[in-house]
Amino acid sequence: MASETLDTISVKEKYEASNGKEKTRTTTIKAMDNNGSLFINIHSGRGSVCVSKDMVEKVAKAMNGVSWKKKATKAKDSKIASLEKQLNDLKKELKKK
């Protein structure tokens, strides 16, 4: 048996595309049942995600708590640390000679 749609809500958003053109995107939220397994399907743009009924509240809370500020990446720090280690290793080798 395929999943059954129990309820559907659609929300529209207006945004500016990279070419400067104003566009509209519709996000569709469906409450669904698959053999007693209840879940929400959220479809927006080209992708979709399913969230089980038991996780909806936790996911909503997490989404409201996520930071929208850019954080310093550790990748740069680890690369610098790696290069410093290599430099120190080379210095030690030169001292031995």
C-alpha cells in the first residue's frame, strides 16, 4: 500500500533569483500515513524531506534554534596547524644536518 495523504498545507514565498528576477516558490507540507507510520513530508523547490510524527516537535525546535551567523571554519585552523607542524619538522631536520 502506498502512502496516504491526510492533510496538505501550502506556503508561498517570494525571492529574488541570482539574475535579479523576482520569483515565487511554494513549499508544500503534507501529513501522511504509510501503514500506520505517520510522518510529515515537506517539499520545496527540487527537494523534499520526511519527518516522523514523533520528531516534528523536536525538529521544529531545532530549526528555530539554529544560528544564521557564519562561524570560523576549523578547516583553515587545522590546515595552518598542519603546515606549522611540517615547518617545525623541517627545521628539526635541518638542525640535525
